[in-house]
Amino acid sequence: MRVARTTRAAIAVTAAASLALAGCSRAGDDAGSGSGKASGKKDATIIMSTLNNPFFVSVKNGAQAQAAKLGIKLNVQNANNSDAAALNQATTAVSKQTGILIIDPVSTQSATSSVTQANGANIPVMAFDRKPSGGKLATFVGYDAVQAGRNAAKALAEAVGEKGKVVEIQGLLGTNVAQDRSKGFNEEIAKHKGMTVVAKQAADFDRAKALNVMTNVLQAKPGINGVYAANDEMAMGVLSALKARNLSKKVKLVGNDGISDALAAVAAGDMYATNAESPFALGQKVMTLAADILAGKKPAADETLQGRLVTKGDAKEYADYLVGLGDAADVPASLK
């Protein structure tokens, strides 16, 4: 019944948004179609899926820093992982004729309504990290999620000596990022014949959920050798579960994102590796592309960024790279 109520609420929000936007379209201006027509505006609205995750906080920080350099007034909104809130925020931004709408979808399918609203009002719209399933984008920018999963699988295979029982803790499966990271991981792990994935459980990219999921997995599947967590927030929850059973040195753990807590854990030897994808650099790239679009330039339809695997031996080097970006805030004290 919860799903049914949620669905009715989403339909109601969509209908209300459509009515609110009926008079917002800028007739004759095709900037929203990616035509390269300069809007003359120097403002942008960015809707974050959540700011309760260090990764997205760092994306915001990178975007704000770059916007300041480029002279763009940036309005940051937090959807708090609510599809309805994200849609309401998009409706407000479009009704106020924002120069460009930038979204990080809460879920891949639900974001289509926000994109099509901006399309209908001829406002350029771009997305990052998670890709909407419909509507027309001026561009999409994100890290290569399939390759991230492959990198993690290779690292985990190395960590466990190419054999043993491993667990996959998946992200929010309604997003293309979670699906692609899982796809890459499973494609690569299948090449390592001595390894068996004995459990796959979703923890929705959430630390507390991952702690609970991993606690249950450890009870049901004793004797595991390694764990892949599809983001570092979940990896931190997994690590807590392992430490509670004195398994953190025995069970090898690989994460994804390169957040500060994970870098500290890698440097301390509590995690084997993280596939680091600097969120600060992502935020910088988002605003660089937004500035190009506002200036009438046409970026590529997709801008794919690559992460890098960070193990204990090169954790300090990666920390220095973050400092060079201007992102000292994401460097743990142990690596400064």
C-alpha cells in the first residue's frame, strides 16, 4: 500500500507541475533543445539528490567553487532523496526562468518529469552522476560506472588471491549508476574462476542500511573472503559490521568514490581499495559545462569521466591530487 500511495502522490505532483508551467514557455527560444543559442543569463539551479552523503556534499562544494570562478550565480537545492521534492524544486526553478537547470536524479525514471518540464519551457537542462531515462538533455556528465565495477572486481580478486567467497553490496537499484556498477563488477568477477559471489544485497548507497545488511550477511554466509560495496558510504557500514566481529583484517573490502572516511580506511589498512571518483572534480566539470551551455556552446551529449583505483600504497598521492584541485576538505587528517 505504501507504493500505491507514493505513486498517487507522484502523479499528483506531476499534474500540478504541468499546470504551473503552462505559462512559462519562452516561445521561439530553442535553447532547451541544445541548439547552442546563448541565453544571456549567468545563473543556474542545481538540484542535488541528497546532501546527506559526503560524496554529494563534495560535488556541491566543487560546483560552488567553480561557479564563483566563472561568475555564475548558483542556486543549490536539496531533494533529500525525494522524487516529489526534486520535481517541486524543478518546477520552481523553471517558473523563475533559471538560466540552466542541473539535476542529479533521485531515481533514473522519475527525473524524466523534471527534464521534460525544462524542455517545455525552453530552458537548457543537464544532468550528472545519474542519467534520467527520458527527456532531452543538453549534456550528461558522470563517471564510467561500468568501468568502476570492473576496477573494483579486479582489486578484490587481487586482494583475495583470485579465490574465495565474496559479497556484493549494491546501491540504489533504481539508478543507472547502481545498475552499471553491478554490471561491471559481475562481468569482471566472472573471469576469476576461483571466486564465487555468495550474496548480493542492496543497501541503497546508505551507510546505516549497509551495516544492517552486512550484519545479516555475515550471519547467513560465514567464511567469506571479500566484499565489494558499490559506494564508500556503504563500505563504511560494511566496515563497521566487520569490525564488530573482528573480521576487518581478514575480509578484504573494496569500495567506490574515494570519500574522506574511505581514504582514511585504505591508508590504515582497514579497506583494501576504493575506486576513487573525485566528487569535487565532478562538481567543477558540471559548472564548466553549464557555463559553456549558457554561452551558447554545444558540449558533447555525454561527458564520461574516469576514476582511479586507490590502494594503501598510493593513498597519499591521491590525497595530494585532491589538495591540488582545491579540495583539502576531502582529505583525511591522516593523509595531510
